[in-house]
Amino acid sequence: LLFLNQLQKDLEEVKELLTKATRKRLRDVLMTEKHKLELEIKNQPSPKPKDVAEEEKSSLGGYTVKINNYGWDQSEKFIKIYISLNGVQKLPAENVQVNFTERSFDLLVKNLNGKNYTMTFNNLLKPISVEGSSRKIKTDTVLVMCRKKREEKWECLTQVEKESKEKEKAAYDTSDPSEGLMNLLKKMYAEGDDEMKRTINKAWVESREKQSKGDIPMDI
């Protein structure tokens, strides 16, 4: 912008000199310089209006928020993930982008109230069809539609969730009933509040007392 102003001032001065020049050779030199300056000014990028510049700055600025909260449902053909985002329906459609692969998808919502929002799902439980998957924009919600390759029920969304459930199940599904019960009590104790811990401690003490009297042959 500063360079453009300098060029315009040079052009004004050349025009001013042209009005005063009387010798042909001097006028020819000034006319050549005048055309050169006009061409240079024409080729300069025009400054953007302030509101457009501010809008572009806003779209690139702000910070990115990782989405962790969602709801999901399924039909025979689709896995449906619901993401709540206030005012998302007011954005241009191109600001809501979802990229699918056979076992994952990435969601990017750009410039929603000055922030960008992202969500990534990796290691989906089963393969999906990239071509058949899509997204829909609803009031305050983005709906991601993952087209199942096979029409079957999914027990969970990702492979990681499945493995976690299987490990948890294995911890309680043992050949020794007392070991399974112990594992369950340990989990309840670790995750419980003070009242739960007091209850478990009381039950534990009572069971030890009964065992010492011979009432309970099995150590729990």
C-alpha cells in the first residue's frame, strides 16, 4: 500500500511537469515516464476492503477446539454420529468438511463464532463405504453418516472400545468365582465414593470375621 502511494505521487508530479514543459524532447521523456507509472500502478494488487480483510483474518485466526462430546445411533445401513455445535447451520456449507476412509473420518468446522472445531475417529469397529458416507447440517448439530459396508449391528464405535470391553469382561469372567468377585470389588472400591468404600470395607471385615469362625469356607 505504501509503495502504491509513492507511485501515485510520482505520477502526479510527472503530470504537473508535463503542464510546464515546452520542449518536445522533455515532453517525450515525461510522457514515457507517465505511461510507465500508469502501467505499474495498474499492475499493483488493489487493497481489500477492511471488512473483507477482517473476515479473512477471522477465518484463519482464533483457535482450534477438539470435540469430545457426541451421541451415536445406528440403522441397518448407517452409523450416525451426532455432534452439537450452536449456530452451525448459519455457516456456509463448505465450512463443514468431513473426510472419510474405510476405517476412520475427520470432521473440520471452520470459523464458527471465531473458532475452528475438529473431531477424529480412528479404527472404526468395521469398514465403511467412503462413497456412501456423508454429513448433514441440522439446527445446532452436525450429523455424520457412515455407510456400513455390511448391514450388521455394531456393538460399539471403535476397535479400541471393543478391546477395552473384552479386557474388562475377562477380568470378571474367571474360572475361580472368588477371583472374579475380588476383581469386581476392587473396581467398585477404586471407582466408588466414600460411602461406597465404607460399605465395601464393612462387608470385607464381616466376611473375614465369618470366615475365621468357619461360617464361610471360601475366601472372598
